[in-house]
Amino acid sequence: MSTRPTHPTHPTETTAELPELPELAELSGPPTPAPNTVAAPREDAAGEAGGKKKGGGRDRYFDLLRAVALFRVVLYHLMGWAWLPIVFPSMGVMFALAGDLMARSLGRRPALEVARGRLRRLLPPLWLLGAVGVTGMLAGGWGPDAEGHPGWWWLHLTFWILPVSDPPYADGLTGIQGLIGDGWSSDLGVPLWYIRAYLWFVLLSPLLLRALRRVPWPTILAPIALCAALEFGALTVPSWRLESNLSDFGTFGACWLLGMARQEGVLRRLPRYVVPSLAPAVAALGLWYALSHDLHEGHDLDDMPFGQSLWSFAAVLLLLHISPSWSEWPARLRRWDRLITLLNSRAVTIYLWHNVCITVVEGLWDRLWDVPWLEADAPWILQSPWPQLPAVWLLTAVCVVCFGWVEDLAARRRPRLWPDGRTGTHRA
């Protein structure tokens, strides 16, 4: 029997953390050469999006934050522990890093060129997922009558091409016995809210940057005020699609703007004592709100946009305040160089496919209940999600090999099967 929590699939619950990875268009930057190797310098858009510092080298602190955020997303979607988003608010962190890189790009190139480059890197991995997932859903019986209005169904299907709203997906499709569990289509589709939110942040960034330069802190705090207005009923929205966009902007907009503020030097102008004094108080308010609204497994920060906005804002503010500038790894982290490089290079693929991998592994794991000696002598193996975690990452690695090359094509790089930073190998 599966131990995985049931994820919400109602359209208005798109702030559920079947999001968390990532700063998707930014995460697929170029590989970093292994120690003691020399790489030819590149100063193209792909290199910039990969997390380069102004001095020309990669900021390894950013790389570490992305890798931790992505690992935490996968762990959360398998385990469902309510405390994981509190320990590390991955989505807020990833939006902040994306905002930082977006501001840097807008300072160097025209806004239209920057937006076009981001979309070019973001959309092809989504299209590949849609080609596989939508085909499977159609084969499973999903069709124009699913929403009751065939004309709208065809229109909404275009969101798989340009996700200005949540791409549609079948709800409650049966799985393939012994291979993939029921509800796989929902597991594939629900995390796509992140793609839609990221797209809108990219499109709005020129305006946000202009407002940030004129009135920094009112601009940064405006999304939290919007989130509070939605949460407490001061603002109502008739359409759930528009509400989803506004809710996600309110929840994570301040994090995106904090990243832009870091790049613009707004945070550096604060006295050093302000952030360590202010952030814990904001975090305490967010945690109090979550605890007073029945924080538990299956109902955590991702179901509490206002609490999430406060907690993520505080955590991101502290992380950006610390923000060491690592052009090279500290000694104790060097052993993780290739793994972190791989996670950064294939974060889009990992984020888009890991939830389906979890569903497949759970379907296969349920079959083990048919093994008599396991059920009788070692039921903990079947009941615990921990033994499933290596299997999930193994299947995710297969997806990296099978589907990850599209990230290289989108970034106009030579396709690679396993971009862990080693040079001259793993070319497709």
C-alpha cells in the first residue's frame, strides 16, 4: 500500500508545493569544469543564465541553494512531511535566485531579448513533457468533454504551448496495473503551476524592476499585501485562473523582488543589523500563522499562501543577507561538485518528471505486497517511503538521460546525456 500523501487537484489549489523546483529557465546553465580542468570562456546568454557572477565565474553559493532546493522538492513530494517547507522553503529560494538573474540580464540586454531567451529555455522541456503526457492522457480516455465545454477544452490545451494559465490535465485517470498508479495524470499536471508563475514573473520583470528602482521597499512588500488581501477577503477574484495567478504572485513575488533587490544593491544599503533583527520576527509571524491554521501533514505552508509568503520572505532575506560569494567550492563541499553541477544542469527535467517517477515507483512498490515473505516478515519495507527514495532518484536519472538533452537544445548547446561537469564526455 502506498504511503504517499494525497495531493490536492482542485484548480484553485495550484499553490500546492507540487511546485517546488525550480527557477526553471535559470537552472539549466552550462556545466562547470571539474577541478584542475580548463574550459574555454563563454559570455553568451546561456552562461549568464547559469548563475555567473559579474566577475565572470559561477557563484557556487547560488548553485548550492538550487541543488538543495531541488533535492528538498523531491523529498517532500515523496514523504509529504509538513515541516520540510519550513526547514527550507525551496520555492521562495528558487524564485529569489531567478529574480536576481533576471535583474542582471535586464541590466545588460533589452527586455524583449531577455524575455525571448528565457522562454526559449523554458518552453521546450514543457513541450516534451506535454507530448508524452497529453498523448498518454488522450489514450486513457481524456478528451474535449472532460471540462463540459469542448470549445474551452481546445483553447485550454494551448496552455501546454504557452502556459499563461495552468495547462489542463485529466483528473482521476486509471493507471497501468503493476507499472503506474492511478492519478498519474494529476501528479504530472499539478506541478506545472510553477511554469506558469515563472512565465508571468519573467514578463512582468521589466515593470517590476522599474518600480523597484523608484520605490524599493513598497515594491518589495506589495506582493505580501496582495496576498493578505486575498487571504482575508479584502479582494475577491471571480475566475480561479486569475486567482491562481494573483495568489502565486502574492505568495512569491516578494522573493522574486528580493532577488532583484540584491542585484540592484538595495539590500547592501541596509544597515547590517536590520536583516538579522527583522527577518526572525517576520518568520515567527509566518510560523504562528501556520500553527494557528492547523499545520500538519497534508495541510502545510503550501495550503497557506499568506503564511508561506511571510516565511519564505524571511528565509530568503536571511539567505541573501548571508550570501557568500563562492567562485570556488569551500574545501568541505568540493566532493559534491559533480552532483551539484548535474542538478543545476538538469533541474528543469528533474522538476518536470520527478513527480511521475514517484508515481511509477509507488505503483511498483505496491506490487511487493504480493510477495508473501515481505508482507509477513518485513512489512516496514513496504510501509516506509525511505526504501523508495533511491528508486525514485534512479528512475529520475533515467529521465535525465532520456529527456534532459532538450534543455541543451533549448539553450543552443550541444546535447549531453550526463552533464556533471566533466569535459569531453557524455555527449549525445
